[in-house]
Amino acid sequence: MSITTKPYSKTSFGLSLGTTVFYISIMVVIPLLGLFFQTASIGWKGILDVFVDDRIRGALYLTFTVGAVSACINLVVGFLFAWVLVRYQFPGRKLIDTLIDLPFTLPTAVAGIALTTIYAKNGWIGSLLDPYGIKIAYTPAGIVLALVFIGFPFVVRTVQPVLEDLPKELEESAFCLGATPFQTFRKVLFPELWPSLLAGTGMAFARGIGEYGSVVFISGNLPGKTEILPLLIITKLEQYEYAKATGIAVVMLVLSFIIMFTINYFQNRSSRKLT
């Protein structure tokens, strides 16, 4: 008995496409166009001045540096969490699996306050590190810590379903053919996991460079040292320097788009190789 599927009608396709275009226009395209039009008022010279100002340039460098460092850490930490949750059964597994989603639901400002309280000089962990001259709060290390906290669930939730769907016969076959555990991971598992790892890391990076709530408290907001771009944009808006604020936002947007486009390119290229 054969089952035939009814093709979609032109009416339903047009309605779906129209709704999609309308939503994208309202939520993405129009706000971005407004941002570019506002920035156009300062011209190319005003945009180039973003790179000349030492304060802006320092915040730009810090934002993307800590974003990249935290994304690399999230790549390792997120994969480790996903591997443990999928491959092992132990008491408290369900609890840990639930807690991973906490950064998604917890207000970022609350996370920032909690991390600052713990890692400050007089905090629970900060007081133990202070005698050794190790400072976390109000340093770039504290920013990285906050970005790792809010970013690693992206890697876990992206890699976890891929790991669950991998047939165990692949590993068993590799072992039967004499492959070591490292060779099995590198030759059999890693090629299958790489696209999802790259996607999760890219999302963690994108979230990190635009993060504000969890960073604003633990960073200390010291100009030239721990000041991030989102905070600098807020500062310019409070000073009624709207054109300069949008100029910084456009530079941040363009750089973020280039980086994310590159990550997606390599991800799609890896996916095509697997198929």
C-alpha cells in the first residue's frame, strides 16, 4: 500500500512565506536598517574614529578576546558535560542535566551578582585565592568566567543529541579492528561531532560578545582594563552621543557577522563532507 502526500498549495506557501518575511522584517531587517541610517549621520570618518579612540579600541579588543577565550573553554567544558551525560549513568544525572539549563532561565544580572559575591576579595572562593595573589572579580578573568557560565549550555545542548544518535556499533567496529580509544575518537567520533561542536561554540561566542548583565558587575567597568563594548554603548547613550553609540554598534555588528559567517561556512562545509 503506497502513501501519497498532497503537495503544498500555492496559497499556503504564499501565506507562510509572507508571514516569515514580515516577521524577519519587523524583528531583524528594519531595526538593523535604522541602526545603519543613524550611523550614516556621522559618516565614514565617524565610523573610523571608533578605531582611533583608545577607550573604544580597548573595549573592542577586550570584548572579542574574552569572547574567543570563553568560547574555546566552552567548547571543552560543554563537550565534557555532554559526553558524561550521554555515556554514563550515575546518581544525580537528571539533576545535573536540569541544572545545565539554569543559565538560560536565570536573569543574567542575578548570575553576575552571584559570581561577583563568590569571587570578590571577601567572597567564599575569592578569600581563598587572595592570599596567593589570584584575583578573579574585577579582572578579565572574571569576565571570562561569567561568559563561560552563560555560554557552555549552548555547546552541551547542541552536542548532546548528536552523541545520543551516534550508533555504538561504530565504536565497537573500530575496537574490533584494533583502533585505540584515541584513534576511535579522532577518526570515528570527532568527524561526526565536529559540525555540532562548531555550531555550539559559535552560539556561545555570539552570546558572549553581546553579553551585558552577567558581566557588568564582575568586570568592575574600569576604562581601558575591564570595560566591554556593550557597557560602552550604554555609556554613550547616557551621554546623548547617539551617533557614536550606533557607530560602535555597527562596528560590533559587522565584525560579529564576519566571524559568525566564517564559522557557519566551515560548519556547512564539514556537514557536506559527512554526507
